[in-house]
Amino acid sequence: MGAIDILLYGMGGGLAAELVGFWKLRHTSRSELPEYLRSWFYWGVTLPMIGLGGGLAWLYSTSDVSLNPILAVNIGASAPLIIGVFAGQTPTIPPGRVD
């Protein structure tokens, strides 16, 4: 499997992870859809997250990890989910001393 294949499979996994959010909205009427779906900011973050899935799968492949298509999709899907968990758990930093 070539680098482009790995990148595309990883991006497919990232897209699948993002589609889960839309799947949760499937019973929502059009008038009740969240406002953020119409935001350029939302799409400006979502599209790079999908690309991040492909990038992470590609990084695995450059680290001499043998990838097949399902593993590349799995890695791609995990990337946005892992980043989401990290972003939701920002550690608190105590204020420093000023002398």
C-alpha cells in the first residue's frame, strides 16, 4: 500500500469519526439543527481534523509500521477522537509566584 493510499484511508477514518456527530443529529428537524453547522469556523476546524486522521496514518507508515487498509482507517478515525479527549481535559496550571 502506497503513501497516498494510506493517507486516503486515514482521511476516510477521520471522516467516519466526524460523521458520527452528524449521525447523532439524524432525528433533528432542519429548523432545530445547531447553529454551528453553518459556521465557517466549525468547518475550518473539521476539515483539518479529517486531514489529521490521514496524516497520523501516514506517520505510522513512515515509522516502519506495516499498515493494511482497515488499520489505516482505524488510526484515522482515532485521531479526531483522541484530540477531542485531549482538548476536553486541559490541565489547570497554578499561578506562578512574582517576586
